[in-house]
Amino acid sequence: MKLEEKFFELVIKPKSQDKDSQRQEYILNVLLTGVLAVATIALSVAAATYLVPPHNNRLENGLITLVFWISTFVLVVVSRLGHWKVTAWIFVLFLSLSAAFFCLRWGFGLAVAQLLFCATIVMAGVLLSARTALIFSGGISATVMGLAVLEGHGVIHPRSNWRLLPDSFDDAIAFAVVFSVIGLVAWLWNRETDASLKRARASEAELQKERDNLELTVAQRTHELKELQASRLLEMQPLAELGRIGASLIHDMSSPLTAASLQLELLGKTKQSRSLKVVHQNVDVLGKYLVAARKQLQHASEESYFDVPQELKQVINLLRYRARTMGVTLHVGRLAAAQLYGDPVKFHKIVANLIANALDASESAPHKDVFVRLRPQDKNLELSVQDHGVGIPESLLPHLFEPFYSTKKLSDVRGLGIGLAMVKQYVEQDFSGQIVVSSSAKDGTIFKLLFPLHGVKK
């Protein structure tokens, strides 16, 4: 390590932790070191001049310089021991008291004393705070005016013969010390100001860079959102076309379906066949679907109390053939007797979507079983649909009920991504219920629908 590095480590390097304290401690250590160096030079010059007549009879100024040097050295030691705040206060007070002593000893008009007062005010602002500098400024002003009043009334009698004597080398030494202190303070002040300006410019440059990056990010994100919106519009275009076709089909199918229903009813009166009754029931369900679809297109809905087990059985009967073709067994547990208030067609769609999804999940599963249960649960009516498929990955569960979210291709009718979104909307908004989903690769997936009992008629 070089000599200057050792000196910096030993005398000047701050020991504080936070940056503000480090800055103030650094300024204090530099000031004390500089003042000690100037005092050392002044003491050496004074000692050398006192050996040459006629200055050897003026020891008082030399003793004052020695006391000043010793005091500064002690302050340097105390600061390096970690008590820099106390040292800063003592240093400022020491300078102000020294200036007051000079005024009391030689009068308030002593130039060195006034310069020391100025240095005290400046260092109070640099080392302590601007408020402290104002307090010292007021105190020093009051001190000078007080000394002037006391001297004018003859209470104190400072030595004023120095006014009649020519300037001496001792005066030059005193001025040199004070000028050096003031110059050191000015240098430190400018240094800190330049450092602050550099930090401000660096921060401004970083801020400008962040602003440019933010603008670039916003522009990029806006472009991505526009592309996403365009993609969504392309995805929704077939659905819009499907809606137009569906509305036309509803209108076109109503008349022939009504005619077929009437013919089946007349045929059923002559031939009592179970298959014929099932066909008649299915045609009735299709008729209800058409009526409900027309009402939804017209933003109309018909709510009433309906028999929950009966609606469930109708859905299950409609889906049994699909289950058989897929090799899946539909297990229907005991269906608790209950009536629910709402739109029965929407309830029909809720159950049909859940059971259809369970059948799709079970098609390639080792255990091709789907369980449907209806039972009272606490203050709710619980409807559960469970499969033993491969389960739903945990990362997909938060997106399960988002509209148009599907892992299947858009060309697959079962992969439009609107079934579960519709189920969630109907359950929560139309029936004031809630959906609970649990899934694992081992046990499959179970959907539990909880309908509040205040909407249930037992």
C-alpha cells in the first residue's frame, strides 16, 4: 500500500455506514487535517521567528498557536475514534469561542476574530446543518454587538494598542491560518457541489434511459395488444358466423320440429312403445332448447321452480348413447329430491357441459367411469360430476373458466373454450352459486357446484 493510501486510511477515510454521514465525516476529517497542517506550519514559523530578535519577547502569540495546534490534534484523534458528530460540534464551538476570546482580548474590531467568526458560520452549515449555521450566525451577531456595548460602557477593557502598532509577522501568520481554513472550506464545498451535480447528471441520464426504455416497452406492448385483439377477432369471427347460422337454424327448425312433435304425440296414442316415448322426450327437449335459444337471442329469460333430479335424468338420458359409443360408464348416485328456482334450460346446459367434459376426459383414461351425485351439503345443494381421467395441470386451473381458453384446436367443436365460461356465468350470476374444482393425475377431476339453499325448494 502506498504512503498516501495509508495516510488516507489512517486519518481521513470515514467509518460511518450511511452515505450522508460518510460525506459529513469525510469533510470534517479533511478540515481537521488541513487545519492541523496549517497550524503545524504556523507553529514552526513562529518558533523559528521567536529565535531572532526582536520577536523573541512576544511569547503570547506562540503559546496561542501551540494551544490551537494541540486542540486540533485532540479533535483529530476523537474523530478517528468514531465520535465524529461530537467532534464536529466541538470544532465549531472551539472556533467560535476562540474568535470570542480574541474579541474580548483585543476588541471586536480585530480582523482575525471576524474572519474566524465567518469561518465558524460556514463550517456550521457544512458540517452540521443550514439551520445550525443560522443559529450560529445569530449568536455571533449578538456576541459582537454585546461586546461592543460592554466596551463602549467601559465594562471590559480589551487591549487596543495593536491599532497603533505596525503590522507584524505574527499577524500575517494568524491571517494565513484563517485564510487557509476558509480556502479549505471553499474547496470542500465546491468539491461536494461538483459531486452532487455529477450524481444529478448521472441520475438524469439513467432516468432518460429508463424513460426511453419505457416508451419502447409501451410501444411494443401496444403492438402486442393490437395483434392479440386482431387474433381474438379472427377467433371470434367463426363464432359470430356460427351465431348467425344458429339464429337462422332456430327459425327454420321451429316449424318442422313442432310438426314432428305433434306427429309423435299422435303416433304415441296408437303405439305405446318405450323407444317412441324416449324419442318424443328428446324432441321435447330440443324444442325447449330452441325456445330457450330464441329467448336468449332476444335477451329474455323464463325463471321458475323446476325439479332438479328430473332435469338431471333428462341430461343423462341424452348423453347415455354418447357415453356408450365412447366406452364410458355413467354412474348416477342417489339424487336428492329438490327444486331449484331459475331458468331450467340454463341448468340443463350447466349439467350437459360438465358431463360432456367428463366423458371427453374419460375417453382415453384407464378407468372409464363418470359419477354424478346430488345431495344436501351444509346450507347448500351440492351437485358433483367426477371423472377418472388424466386430470388438469395445476398451471391451467387459474385459466379454466376464461372465455375462449382451450387446449384444443378451434376447428374442434368441443374446443371452442366457451363451455366452462358459460357454466361459471350461469352458476354464479343466474343461480348465485359457486364452483369448486379439484384435479390430480391420479384421481382425475371433480367439479362441485354449490347452490344456496335459499334458492332451493325441498
